[in-house]
Amino acid sequence: MTTPRIEAADLQRIQQAVRQIIEAIGEDPYRPGLADTPRRVAELYAEMFSGLREDPASVLSPTFPATHEEMVILRDIPFYSLCEHHFLPFFGRAHVGYVPRGEVVGASKIARLVDILARRPQLQERLTSQVADALMEGLRPYGVAVVVEAEHLCMTMRGIKKPGTLLVTSAVRGVFRRRGVTRTEFLSLLRGGQP
Ligand code: ZN
């Protein structure tokens, strides 16, 4: 897979746009407390959307040969993303399992993959399947399972206002989709091995 070369975020344009938003809500973008806000927001967005300029496939190499063809699970990967509907944070934990087919990858690489895909305007459902698909493509394992649990500020700070409510999404590929017993093993390991 080729690395997409997209130019860096345009900080100047973000700053201008934020200044306009400040004016549009009836505030003074030049008063001391707000004067640096457009610059800060521009830098924040550049960081939060940096995943748009990174290729998820590139973090999955090199892989290491492994004879272990049993389930590998990375649990409780923390992530922060911005929902594409409101540009408000959703954040939580991702759990990733796969059954290697002769190749494994370092645990930090999987966490990095989640980060790259989270640092884009996102939907939790899409993030979940993109993590699963990137691993299927990059590692060619027997199967992948991903569970993401997250709180969405656009749900909890407005609208239904139920702080602490978690949205849980899952994506299963390969052997996790075909074999109920493999799915059950994964889910029980997520609960700390309790059946
Ligand atoms: Zn939202």
C-alpha cells in the first residue's frame, strides 16, 4: 500500500475560521482571553487530525515470524477522537484480538494503529471496522476482533445528558466471525479470563 501524501493542515486557514466563529457567536476575538484562541485551536486540530496524513499500513511493518497461532489480545488501549458530526471528543478504550497466521506485530504498533485512525474526523463504528480491516490487510491473520467502548461528549454534555453512558461497537473478521467459540474466548479474555 502506498503512503498517502497529503499536505500539512493549513494552520492559517483554521485560525481565520476560528476567529470568524468567535465573531459569529458575538464575542470579541481580540480581547485578551480570546486573542490566542484561534492559534491554539489550529494547533489542537492539526494534532487531533494528524492521522489524516499517516498511513495505518505503515505502522504494521515490520512483522515478526511466530509459531504461536493462538489468540493474541491487546486490551484497554486508550484513545481520543473527535466525532465528525460535532467535532466534539469521544474517548475510551479499544480492545483488539487476532489469531496470527505465522506473523505477529509489536503491541505498541497496534496501539499506534488505533491512534492514527482515531486522529481523524471519525465515527466510532467506522473506527472499529477500520482497525479490524487494517489488521486483516497488514497481518493476514486467521481473524481479528475489535471492541471499542467510548463516551461521546456530543451525547453526554447535551441532548440526552447521561454522563458515563458508553457506546460499545465491535467488528469481527475471519475466524472470529465464523467460530462462535473463538468469539466467546475473546470476550471472556476481555473480562479478565472469567467465563
Ligand atoms: Zn457527535
